[in-house]
Amino acid sequence: MNHINIKITSAFLLGTCFGLVSCGQANVSVVEQVVETKVDNKIVARLEIQNPSNFVRLKQATYISYYDLGLTQEAIPSLQVSALGKVIPSQSVDDDFDGNNDGILFLSDFSQGQTQSFQITLSDASQPTNRMKLTQAEISQKSAGQWVAHSKLPDTEFQEYVGGEFQNVEQITPPVQYTDHSNWIRYEGPGIESDKVGYRIYLDWRNGFDIFGKLVSEPVLQNVGLDGYESYHHKESWGMDILKVGNTLGAGGFGLWHDDKLSLINKTQGLSATINENGDLRSSFTIDYKGWQSEIGTQDFSAHFSMQGGSRLVKVKLDLTKAVETMAIGVVKHPDTTFIKGNIDITGKAYSYIASWGKQSLDGAYLGMAVFFRKENLDKITEDNKNYLAILNPLGRPSSDNSDVHELDYYFAAVWEPESGINTAEDFDIYLQQEAEKLTIKPRKRLKTATSGKMQEQTLSASTALDWSVKLADSELSRKTLSYAHDGWDVNRQRKPKFEYDIVGLNPLAYDELAQASGKTAYSEVLGQYSGL
């Protein structure tokens, strides 16, 4: 009997390990964690991180989920991170935009190939950490004034707001009379910044992506545009608005690509912006597009924007409610700019980029703009008369209510000469290559949690081996096992399932054998649910 139980445990662990780690991923994180329990001592986990690159990574972000720490959503304690005996800044974050914080984020500097050790512990008020406000997300609207006829559009239904004062809010839905230059939203939309650069998204029919070049590392957006639109178009001590967007994608926007033509997101039944996080190390916001009308129909969708300290990149996550064959992302094509294309002879999960470079900043300085995307999403690279474009294929997956969700993730970035010191296309391309590598090859992590340590103290026997298998099986079954079924979704490879020896072959076989040893009928039903029988 001992021999049978240990054999089943090995089979199940092997099958699940294949399910947890995608064969195509460029980085493997070793996570010694299986079961969720409350941590009752100070040390929650020890973490070892290695820089896999042959260049320095400054303010490298590390995210560790509460799940991997063995913590349940019902009992998340206040945590802190320390290195070399000193507490370093960290932040609880909502990585998947579901409204619940799901992990902890911290930043650290790495020399090439360097390995560092960290501890994650319960917070200790006697060990204060020096706060670093490196990011900000905000939106601000006027109140205590009044709507009047629009001075630039007098014979329309649109109006502008006069009088009153700006106040920051967490959520905003512009009224029907609002349009560009209505002077109701400060700098015309939500803004986001790091210690390197800031951006704004026009919350109107333009949906343009604009850049605030920064000359200081501290947050500045809270003071931008308090006196109207004109001031931030001139260089001040903090920086300035540096991009002429016009009727384009601007600095990394998106649009529909249909019949070999770009259509901007300029027809909707309404827009809303919500500040999700305004944190020290990470900030984020969401724009909801209600009733987007295009050549392929009408649908609602959301765009999530997030930014981390030390980085010029903004991550964009599009959640579409209906299938869209191709979307376009890109940057404005100004005269006398150089087009740069990254290497696309790479694996599907790896990142590449397109970019523009030249003296295209409003102050006459060099400015580079780029969008980063996974090779597996790329349909083609092209351009029209106003934009350099990457045409991408969104990926579809089933949601919790069995409806299809179509997702597209990408990043955009801007590099301004006065902030970065980069003043040649060659140096800009080196920067882009390194950023693409950082997106593709994450730091190597080895996590040892207090929870897994307690479990490893148990004496190995047939009973404990079976108990480990049952815990692991239950965990996987509640999270993702059945998503690999016919017409389901492969969460590791991010595509529809097809036959593979690991998840479609070995995994249900392991469940079936475990059912014989444990007597749990839920395990024996997995094979039939995989095949749709």
C-alpha cells in the first residue's frame, strides 16, 4: 500500500508541475508553496532573486502573490520586505484589476547577474521604512462653477465649464455636454507618472495618448493644469507637455484595424475613468468604454493602465467583450523621424517593439516613443500616413460566467533627451533592447515560505504522501484544472487547449489514480470533464 500511494503522489506532482509551469516560458520561478494556511510567526517567506541579464537592472520590480506566500484573501496581514537587515519600501497591489489586492510589490537594484536575498515578514511598527513616492495616478474635475456655451464650438450641444476649482476624485464619468477643451477635467483626462515620465489619456472622442516630460523625480501631476491648458505647454522647472498628438495614436495608443485601415476609438456612448491605485511604487487606473461603435459592431470594453517606479513603461491591458480579429497599437509618425523595429525572429512569448526617434518633442529636443508586444500577438508591422503601427491579435478566453473575454496586453514608453540623456537613435535602440529583455526574461526567484517549511517538517509516510497529493489536487482543481477541458482555456500557454502530454494526458490520469487511492469521486470525474463527455 505504501508503494502505491507514493507512486500516485509522484505521478500527480509530475502532472501538476507541468501544469504550473508553461514549457514555452522564458523564465522559471521556483515556488516552494502548496497549501494555504495562516502564518503564525513573524517570518512569512525567504526569497532569493537573481538578475538573469548581463546589464544592470535598476529599480527592478518584484511581485509575489499572496497565494504563493500561503496566505488566504480572508486573512492578509500587513507585510514588509527587508534586505540585509533593513526594511525596504513595498506595496500591496491589485495586479489583476479585480478590486482586491493580490500580492506584494517591491523594487531593488541589481548589478549584472547579481543574486540578492530578501525576507518577507509581518509588519513591525518599530522598523519604519523610508517612503518613496515614485508613482502617481490621478484625475481631477472642477466643481462650484457652471456649464456655459462652448467658446470654440458655439453652435453645438457641447459646453465648457467656467469658474470653480479643481478637485481630485476617484472616479469620473463626463456628462454628454463634455468634449475636448471643456475645461472641466484638469489636463483633459486621467494622468499617470513615475519618477521618470508622465502621461495623460484624453477622456473624450480623441482617446489620445500624450506625454509629460519630467525634469524632476518627485510627483508633479497634482500641480499640472491648475491654471488652465496653456501653462503646461511651456517648459517649467518640473518639465512640460512634450508631444503634439493631433488625430493620431499619440504615444502608444490603440485602435481598431479593419480592412487594412486604422480606426480610432472616437465613437462611444460614454466614457468613465477610475483610479485603482495611487501608490508609492505602483499606480493604475481604468478607462471603461461604453458602447464603442466601429465597423465591426458595438461593444463595451475596458482599458487598464499601470506604471511602476523606476520605469518609463506603462502596461496596457485591454478587456474586450466581443471578438476583435486585429487591433492596432503604435506611435505618431512625425516628419523627419526614424522608424525602429525590434527583432521579431524570437519565440512567441518574447517581446519585441516598434519605435520612432527624432527631434519631435515640442521643445525641440530628441524624443523616442515605443510600443512593446509579444511575438505571439503580432500579425504584422505597418504604417499609415500618421502612425507607425503594430497590428496585433487579441487572445480569447472563457470568463467565470462562461462568456468569452478577449484580451490584449502591451506596453508603451517615451524617452525624452533632457530626462534620460539619450540623444542618439543607437543609444535609444540599446535601451529598447534591454527593456524588451526585461519584459521577456523575468528575474529568477526562489521562494521558501513558512507554510511550506512547516509542511516539510512532517515525517514522510504513505499517509502524509497521500495528504500532500490531496491538498495539491484540491488546490489545482479549485483554480484551473478544469479550464484545460475541451473548449476551455490553457492559462499557462494563454490559448485554447489542445492535446499535450502534460495537462491533457498526465494530469487527468493522475487525478484518476488519486481517486482510486483517496476514494474522492471528484477526481475520477476530471477525465470526463476534460473530454466533454
